[in-house]
Amino acid sequence: MPRVPAAPASPTCASGCACCMATVRACSCTTSIRAAKPCSPCPGKRRHRSNVEETSMRALIADDEPLLRAELRDALAVAWPELRIVAEASDGRGALAAALEQRPEVAFLDVSMPHLDGMAAAQRMRERGYTGEIVFVTAYDQFALKAFDARAIDYLVKPLEPERLGDTVTRLKAKLAGGTAAPASQAPQWLRATRGTSTQLVPIQDIACLRAVPGYTQLLTQEGEHLIEEPLKNLQLRLDANSFVQVHRAAIVNLNFVQRIVRERPGRCVVELKHGLGQVEVSRAGAEALRTL
């Protein structure tokens, strides 16, 4: 009985599947790799598409200054390489339209834009069902308090600082992964305080010392003194214990601002702060806490 010749084996993508350029030895294609026509059940194509969908987040950038949009785009490329910028807008109306059409996971909005400012655009986005994360990026820090009315996850002030942007990216990744983005009750990034007749959000990292004063807690920064209507003992529970140490029952210092510890006489020492911000008296319990660091 004549022997029926076996059908020629289909070429396999041993060196890489043409549909996704991934190394997939199990994929058999109907034509050569050069033709780039994958077979229907190509596992390489399925796995590649799945990986993209699982790891790639999309973002919108809105700013009326092209150079500033490019600056943010470049900074994000370094801080968050997996993030895809799917839309850019030069005004609030464009940002609103792009957010509702593309539904990106993150929207970076400038506050001061023509036609519709960033705050108004964010409010309308929320009213029309946009559920992504919003980050305001602007030179006008006086709008910081209003940012949270739009349920913004963060607020960045120009010029952008890589470390600060990195903190924002960390918060966004945690939130988008289904976790919690540094709850304010445990690790706030700002404290709402007053200085003169204005109310400000003071970045935690900028606070050199916190002191208890009658009816308030005083925050000392390089810009000056701020007051917050919250007891020092409550604030201590909200600060990072790795950076802030209580050196006296009425004072907490930021270790990043400690220049040196000076022993003035037996049983008394003081913390000398950097940048000429003065000294803070240290109690015996505070001295013991500093020695254990």
C-alpha cells in the first residue's frame, strides 16, 4: 500500500512570534514569520495583549502651555515608564472631552486654562461619571484646598520636582491596584495650617519642627511659622515615626532638619536645626529617644 506523505509541518515561531514579537515556541503560523499572519489560537498574541492590558495605565495631560505639557510627559516617562499618554489637551473643554471619550485611569490637569479652568473641568468630569484619578499640576498653590473638592488624589506645584512626582506616582499605583493611597489619617502629605490671614497646605516634608502653643500647634518651616488647630499629641499619630521624633512633651522635630545635638550641661541638651531655624530643647526622655535611633 503506497505510503501517504505526511503534511509539511507548519513553521513555528521559535525565534519570536510575528504578531507580538514575543518568544513563543508553541505558536504555529500559517505562513512564514515574515508574512506576519498568526494562526487563530496564537498564544503569543493572547499573552502579549493580556500583559499590555494588565500593566499599562493610560493618562490624559491638559495644559495650555505646550512646553509644560512636554515637560510633564518627559517626567512621567521617567517616573512611570509603563504609563501611556493617550490624550493631550490645551484647554479645559478639550480635557473634558478627552476624559469622557478615552476614560483614562489618570488625568493630569493644569488649573489655569482658557475656556474652562482645570477645577471646573474636573468638576464636570465627575458630574458626567468620570471615575479616574485626578492630579492637579499648576503654579498656583493657592488652589490646593479646592483640589480636594474634585476628589483629586494629589496636587503638584510647578516647577515639578522628580522626588515629589515620584511620590504621586507611588500613590497612584497603589490606588489603581486596588489598595489605599497613603490615607491622610495615617501618612498625610500636607497639614492644613494658617499663616497670617491665609490658609495653606504645608507639605509635611518641609516642616522642621512642631511645637505645642496655647490653643494651637506651631509648624516651623523655612518660610516661617504656621498655626494649626490640632493638638500636638494628635498630630504625632499622623506623622512618619521614621522621620519625626518627639524630643520634648511640647516639641517634635524632623530628623531631616537636625544639624546636631548639643549638650549644654549635665541633664540638658538641645537640637540645633539646619538653615538657622534655631534650637529645640530636649527632655531626658527625648534624649533617650534620640540615642536609640
